[in-house]
Amino acid sequence: MLSYKVQIHPYSIPFRHPLRTAHGTWSRRTGAIVTLTPPTGQPLQGEIAPLPSFGSETLAQALAWVESLQGTITTEQICAIPDPLPCCQFAFETALLPQLETSMPMANGCPEFTIAALLPAGPTALTHWQTPYQRGHRTFKWKIGCFPNELDLLGLLLAQLPRDTKLRLDANASLTLEQTLTWLDRLDRSPQIEYLEQPLNDLETLLAIAPQFSTPLALDESIASLQQLKEAYHQGWRGVFVIKPAIVGSPKKLIEFCAKFRPDTVFSSVFETPIGRYHGINLAHHCGSDRPLGYGTADWLLE
Ligand code: MG
């Protein structure tokens, strides 16, 4: 049984610009980098990037658990990290996960066209898609539920976006049922829409309305944990599953679930450092995810 020396380095990194979402405004990313040193060979790194508003442990809870290890961990212990610590499961398991060659075609982990670029919410999006487009991005993500008159803004944005692009929308569960139906009526007339993500919270309602529209729906907040993801699949969800690998839970169990059921997945960032970003993208390859990755966020944190 292999035993690793464990070191942990907490970080607190400001966003270049505060990030506005339907959950509120976010100005700093706090987390921790874990370094595992085997008796022989190179140290391995993983990242704890909590998102307690999505049900993960807090950074303080993660640090307390790492502290309890007293500086060493075995492979057996890594396989048995408790489910209430999904960010610790991600950090320790992915540190040991084999690197898939296809995940490293470029220095930053992926060619740009396989990554969706995150646009700023509201009218700022109209002047911010051009630079990522020139860099090669062809899928954009735009948060809705943050500004008034967003349906009008959508019309302006779609009129500008070149034909070879796709737009995914994310409401962060901020719409009423009536607003959701209004959006879907509008989106069904726009073939450039890739999907609408989590318009509202209630999974039963989403299961009921999904078949009425041609625009695919995606779950995000509803499937923040592996348990919720499995339940949604077994309740019949066959739309898109937006997986935040840094907080969803055991990577090994996620790989097993994806191999068995082949869900339609998008792997998405929780604003990690390049270490967590690399492991999230590597895990997406292990899970066979083929939609553009939701990791167009590298420019949002100050280095
Ligand atoms: Mg989302």
C-alpha cells in the first residue's frame, strides 16, 4: 500500500472583474493546492476548489479534514474519502489519475474551439465575443437572469454572432415557469442555441417541459453531487448534464457512471487555478465527454 506525504497550500485569488451571476457577485476565489509526494518519484498535485452554494464542503471543512491526516495518506484512504467531502475527493483522486494524451494537445490543455468562452452577463456580451472568436472559440456561454430586457439583448447578440458559432445560455435557476416557457419559445426559433441551462430549480417541472421544445435543456444546480446526477438520470433525464468535476464527488465513481450510462455531458469550471482546470479537463476525457468544455474561464482570475 502506497503512502504519500501530504502538503496543503491555501490560496485566495481575486477575479479580474467581480463575477456577476444569479447567485450574486463573486470577487475572490479561495481554495487550496494539495501536493502528494510518494516515497520515490515526482510529487503530484490536486486542487480543492469548494463551492458551498452548490452543496460542497467549505474550504474550512476541507482544510480541517486534510489537517486530520497529519501529513500522510495512503491510496486506500484516498479511495475512501467520505462523500460529504467532494472537493477533497476530486483533489486527491485526480492527482493520481493517469494523464490522457488527448487532453494535452496544447500548453493550456485544449485547443480553443473545444472550450466554450464565458461572456460577461448583460449588454457587455455584445462587445466581448469578438476577442475569443478571433482566438478560435466557436461556442459561447452567456448568463441570463441578471439584467432587464435580456430577450432583446439575445436578439442583438444572435444578430452579431457569426453563423459558425453556438450559444449556450445559463439562467442559474433564476426564471419562473412562465419566463422559462417564454425563453424556450424564443430559443426554438434560433438554431444557434446549443442549450438552455437550468432555467429553474424544480427537476420534475424540467422533466415535464423538456419534450415540448426542440432546444435542449441542461441541468447544473440540480446535479451538483454525483448522487443527484444519478437520481436525475434514473428519473429519466436525457438532456445535458453540466458536471462541475471539482465539486461533484469521486472522479472514479463518475468515470464508472459515465462508462455505464453514457450521459450527454458538459464538463464545467468552478473557477479553479490551472491545476484544477487541467484535472477537470483530463477527467472529461476519461468520461468520454464530447461537447465543448465549460472551461473558458482562464482569463477571469488574476494569476
Ligand atoms: Mg450553470
